[in-house]
Amino acid sequence: MIKRIGVLTSGGDAPGMNAAIRSVVRYGVHHKLEVIGIFRGYAGLINGDLKPLDHRSVSGIINRGGTILETARCDEFLTESGQLKAVEVLKRNKIDALVVIGGDGTYRGAIQLWDKWHIPCVGVPATIDNDLNGTDITIGADTAINTALEAIDKIRDTATSMKRIFVVEVMGRDSGFIAVNVALAGGAEEVLIPESSYDVGEMCQDIVEGNRKGKNSWIIVVAEGAAKADKVAEKITEMTGLETRVTVLGHIQRGGAPTARDRILATRLGATAVNLILNNEFGKAVGVQDGRINAVDLHRAVEEKETVVDPFYRLIRILT
Ligand code: F6P
């Protein structure tokens, strides 16, 4: 019988994590569970950095970016001795089950806890990269796209006024999700993503051709995992003789108030995670597919996500 649950956020923070924490806490308390907040993800779990949370502890956070539980990337948790310390902390504090909120690394940690140490875990997908399976969209991705889009709209104003080529680098080490979405929504002329090969030489020929016909400003969106924006810009200037500028949006994309879509998603998924625990369904990750809330095995959730960028990528290239 589950009486006390822990909740943690781990890996890169994502807007909407706070809304998910709030939902886990309040839904859990409503169902007579005690909820313990674990600070700084798996690092805080290893060090016993815990605090009981009640209804009031999560007041006024639904609209805040970041995570009140703080977060970290924790190498020690990758080791067996680190995991053993974490398990001891859970046992000592009588925590019967864990809700982990985060991305791929967070889920892989939960898989270790469940498969190797039989700690009941449920995952809530929160990462701006939207690179988890079992959910069409992860918490934080919508806000990140909107943040990047706002910046790109502003860049377009100066790009057209000064007839320049802008190379804009967005986040996504292994994922072109933000890049293709923001390129489509912002009307970018080109997008480079880690999932697809590209040819800068060919892109430069298109630019020269367009320039000959009178086009004189471009927005080229580059996912950080595809190329470094400054290198792409240098190459364009070298091959076309046209003026380029570079903007690296960086961590600005991870902050800010979550959009309504992210808050709603986080709230629904937080409650669903608690429901799974109440039903003794562990080793799963919650998500939303075709508008329906569902859950998949954590192992499935971390398999490579197949279809997320391709249709958008193709459309951008047609519309250019
Ligand atoms: O959280 C995902 C992400 O923002 C990636 O898009 C990016 O590559 C990475 O995290 C950056 O990580 P860090 O903040 O640890 O440098």
C-alpha cells in the first residue's frame, strides 16, 4: 500500500515543471498521500535533500518557469554506489514510490531504480527537446518554441531592414524539434537539424540564385546539434560574398512563464502519474497521444523518437 511518494525534477529544466509538481502534490494530497519534494534531482536524492510538501507549498507556482525543486545532471547516479545511496535514502524516509519529471536522462535513472532496485517509479515527460516516445509533446516544448519564435520575429525586422542573412542557433543537441517548428512558424528560408543531412554549398547556391532575383534577406535556423551558427555564417559569406549576422538564442529558450498549453499538459500529466501509482502501475511514463492521456513503458519512452520532425522539415523546404 503506497502511503508516501517522492517527486523530483532532473536534467535540463523546462517551463511547466512547476505546474507538474503542483499537480502531483495537490492530487496526491487529495488522495491522502504524503508527498516529499526531492531537491536537485538524483543528486538531492543521493544526499537526502528532502522536504515534505503540502497544498500550500505549491501555491503561486503554476505560472513560473524553472523548477522550485531545482534540478541537476548527476554523474554519480550513473554508478551503482550512487544508486545504492539513493535507494537507502528512499528506504530510510519510507518513500514508497517516485514521480520523476524530466527528459531522457531522468527516465534512464528511473529505469535503473525500477529494474535494478525495485523502486516503484513513474515518469512525467518534461524537456524542451520533445524527444521522448509515448507522448506527442513534452512539457516545456511549446513554451520554448514560442520564446524562440518571438526572437526570430524580431530578428526578421532587422534582417529585412538591413538586407542581411541571419543565422539563428536554437537549442537541441540531438533534436531538431525546436528548429523545425520555429522555422515553420517564423517563415525561415532554411533549417539545419541533426536528424537530416544538409549541404551548405547547395544552400549557398540557392542564396546566390535568390539574390540574383532580388531577394536580399534570409533567416536560417540551425539546431545546435546540426552545426555551429558562426561556422555556417562564415561559410555563407565566403561562398556568396553576402553579409551575415549570427544570433545564438541559448538558454533563454529554457526560461519564462509556461504557455497555457504547457500548464494544461503538465497539470493533466502530473495527476495521471499519481493515478498510476495509486493503481500500482509502475515503470511507466505518462503522455498524451492524439489528445488522449496514456502511459507507456519507460523503456519504450527512451527509444529514439521517429517521426517528430520529418513532415515539418519537408514542408519548410517546399515553401522556401
Ligand atoms: O534540456 C535540453 C537542453 O536544453 C538541450 O536542448 C541542450 O542541448 C541542453 O539541454 C543544454 O544543457 P545544459 O543546460 O546542461 O548546458
